Amino acid sequence: MSKKNVSESTENNVTETKKAPKFTVEKLGAHALELFGVSQSTYAGATHNLDGEYTVEEMKDHIDKWLKKEVK
């Protein structure tokens, strides 16, 4: 095993152990426009009945999926 492979695997382990911080739905909603580019009302609709804590990336994915849902 070369040194390059060892350092690459070490970098991967460091990345995996450093997890993104999680925030409450309310805390993320307070910054909806800056974080997700959506209004407060859009954020409220997308997160209706959600609770718990999410990373910014998880919430962004959730909002994007909600925005792409077909209206029935």
C-alpha cells in the first residue's frame, strides 16, 4: 500500500466522522431565504408536519422534492 492510498483513506475517515450539524425545523425556517432560497410560506408548506432535527443539506433535499411534487 502506498502512502498516497493511506492518506486518502485517512481523509475519508475524517470526513465521515465530521458530521454536519443538525438544527430544528424552526431554526432552519428562520433563515429559509438565505439557506434554501424560498419564502417563509413555501418553507412552511414544505415542512408541514415535520419535526426533529435536520442538516441544511437534508432539508434542502426535502424542500426540492416537495417543490417538484405534482399538484393533484
